[in-house]
Amino acid sequence: MACSKLFSGNLPELINEVIQYFRYDYRTLRLCILVNRLWCRLAIPLLWEDPFSIKVPKNYHFIEIYLHNLSDDDKTKLNEYVTLNNLLPSNTLFNYPKFIQRLDTNKICNSIENWTETVMTSTTQGNTNSLYSNMTNFTILIYKLLFLVFVRNEVNLHSFEVKVNKYEEFRYFDEIFELILQNPNFVYNIKNFKFDFDQITENIAKFVELVYSNCNSISSLHFIFPTHYNNYSLIEKNLSQIIKSQENLKMISFCYNNFPLCDSLLSLTNTNCSNTLNTIIFYFINFTNIVVLSDAFNQLNVLESIHIIYCFCLDSKFIQQINNITKPFKLKSLFMYKSDEILESLIRKSGNYLENLEIIKDDSQKLLRLIIKYCSKIKYLGPTWLCQQNVYLLFDFIENITQNLNYLSIDYLFNIHYNSIILQNLGQVLPFKLEYLKLCLTINTSDLKIFLKNSQNAFIKKLLIKNMKREKSQDIFPCIKEYIMKKKRIKYLAILETFCGKDEDLFSQKDKVKEFKLYDVQVQYYDDLLIDIYDFVKFNTL
């Protein structure tokens, strides 16, 4: 009875909770809109929050639906490039632009460029050189008109990510800058703001001023420093002003910086931030000249999560500053390219807090034993290249953290013997359930069969296999078919095989993709399923 009421629409509040559970599961959301009108009305906003970021299935027809909202004058401008008669829908069921919540300028540019190329090559005839010279202008016009549609619909933007690095991106930015400047409410209510720019221009300086003058609602701030430090003091001043203007800043990330960050870090100690900021991410940061860590961290009263990702110069001066912090140093993520004696002190001090760990190059058995002793809460274990003796310690570590481990990445491309050891022993120590497992190996079919047999009681939501094939490598597909496809142990699968510099992705083999689909296994592009560490940490700390 309750189930029939749910599907008939008699329990709208409960239905909404059910559908919210499928946020980002676009395949399921598309099925939801087919149930009835209520389910459709509740699912459509989730599908249209950020269509630019949907990877699978990927098409760009949503751009045409957005363009339907243009005025006749704007459509006339488009007609100068392509004939719109049969391109745009005559009507739409919803006001789709109103649902947009997240905008990423880089993804918008990529989507428009792909859509433009398809449209102009299929609707335009004539000189190829003329076609491609018009394409750039047409793409920029579409970019500007899309933002115009969003502004006119007074969208309630939750997330705004702006990337301005390449020459073309500066052109795109300049096209929408005046529009945003004239409509400051466009950024008034954003919660997540990411700014990635390569140099300070007059328009960028004005844009930053617009943000800190009109938006005090940012809870998550991500700042990627430019590679051209022609005006570093101005850059840090702008960042500090954004920080100080916020009333509820909870997360901040500093990315790609080689300078002291004094003003930026100390600005976190203002009254607003000191009692709201709970997460700091350092990503590709050089700590050599950063000397105010203890001064800043001692003033942060609710800091619960610190993440260090591929940073440099974690030396004795860095450790001394950490030791001078009077509050617990709650290091949740540590990703390093190589081990260092300094890391031993860091593991002893903060290992009990660590949840995400990767040390790519390490021959220190002492450090690994310390990790096993202190780091019992690991959820993400990244690729760690170890000597043969330490490989067995890695198995001990995995078994020790089975209760918490949810993401595991194993990379051993260059030693076939190690590859066999891993595949023959890993299956026995895996948790019963994993969200993500990536195996990047040179695979022997008999070893793979042992691994799959030993791990047959484990359900793996996302399995990625990168097989660095050799001249006499056997086909792994029969083994995959027998132990993965028919056993229904995997929800998402990606396989990339490399031989002599050429890549072959399973997703490109359509017959095999269809065969997996019959067993409810979704094959995806390897790169689409691959975890980006920075995005992973950011998403899981929101």
C-alpha cells in the first residue's frame, strides 16, 4: 500500500527525499521523470542543476534548449552564423535556465565548443577556412548569450568556478564581465567560489572587487594562484579582501603557490573566519617561505580538517611551526611524492586523524610500520610504490584498515614480479565492500584469475583496470567476463589497455559495452571514472 502511494504521488515529501538521494545519478534521474508528473517535476531540477558537468551520457542538446529562451533580436544575431529554424525547440515544458545552480566557465567553454563544431559543420556549407574563422566568433557569441539567459532568469547561483588562463578564456571572460558587473546580484548568493587565473588584468581586478563588495555568503573558497607573479602583492591583497568580507567561510584551499601567503593566512584570523573556518586545503604549495602557520592556526577555533596534497618543502621549519600550534593538528589528507624523515614526526603527531593517504615513492620500512601503528582510520589509500619486502607490509596495512577503507589505488607498472605478488595476495585482504578500486599493473591472466577468485565476496562499485600489456600478454577479457560480468560484483567498470604507446579503452568497444549492460554493469571511459585527488578531497569535505 505504501509503495503504491509513493508511486502514485500521495506522499510528495517522501518522494522528494527519495529523488534527492539520486542526486548526481543521472541515469536513475532520467528514469524518475518517466514515472508520473510529480516525479518528473521533482527530478527535472536535479538534472538541470549543472548539465555542463554531466559526463555520461554526453550530448550538448541542452544548449539548444537554453537558447530557446533568447529574445528574437538575439536569435537574429545567431542566424548570421547558422539557420536556427530546425535547431531550437519550438517550446519547452519547464523554464530550464531557472534550475541552474552550478557554473564552471571551463566546462561551459568546452561544451559550447563541442556543440558549435557539430552545429556549424552540419548546417553550414562552403569554404572550410571561412567556416572555422566564423566558428570562434560564433562560440564567443553563444557563451555571452548563455550568460545573458541566466542573468535574465535571475538564477540563484550556488557555485561559480571561473578559469581564465588561456588567451581564448580571457576573451570569453571579457565578453561576460560587463554583463556581470551590471548585474551584481548574479554573484550575490554564491556559496562555492573558485578562481583560477593566470594574470591580473583590469577586468579581473574589477571582478574580484565585485565579488568581495557584493557577496558575503561564500562558505567554500578555492584560490589558484597565477604562474605569472608580476603583481603578487595585489593578488594576495585581493584574496585577503575576499576572505575578510565573508561571514560564513568554512573551507578554503590555496593552490599552486610559491610565495609566503602571510596576508592570506593571517586574514583567516579575523573574527568572522576564526569561528567558522573548519577546513584548509594546501595543494601544490611550496612551504619554504611560509612562516605564519602557527600564528594563523592558533587563532582558528573550529578547525577540524587539514589537507596537504602534493606540497613541497615539508622540512624541519615546517614541523617546528606545527609543533608550536597549541591546538590539535587535525591532518585528514596527506599526499606526497616521496617519503621524508620529517614525515615520521607528522605521522606520530597527526596519524590518528588521517583519512586519506598516499606516499608514492617510499623504501622506508620504518615509516610504513609507523603508518600501520598510527593510521587506523584510512578511507582512501593511494598508490604507494614499495620494495618487495614492504609490499607484504602493505597487505598487513590494508587488512588493518578494512573497517574504514573505501577507496584503494594500486600502481605497480614497472615490475612484473611485484604485479604477480599483488594480484595473488590482494583479494584476500580486501573489504567486503569498496566504493573504488584502481589497479594499474602489467597483468598476467592467471594472476588476475586468482585475484578475482579471492575477492569474489567483495562488492566493488567502481573498478578501474589499467593493463600495461607486453608482447606476449594474453587477453584478459574472458577472465573479466567470467568473474565480473556474470557475477554482478561491479556497478561501474573501466578498462584501459596500453601497448607500444597506444591506448585501447573498453568503452570504445561498443559490442562489449552492450554485453556488460545486459548484466547491469555500466562501462565508462577510464579517464571519466578516474578520481582527481583535489576534487575528491574537496567534495568529501563539503
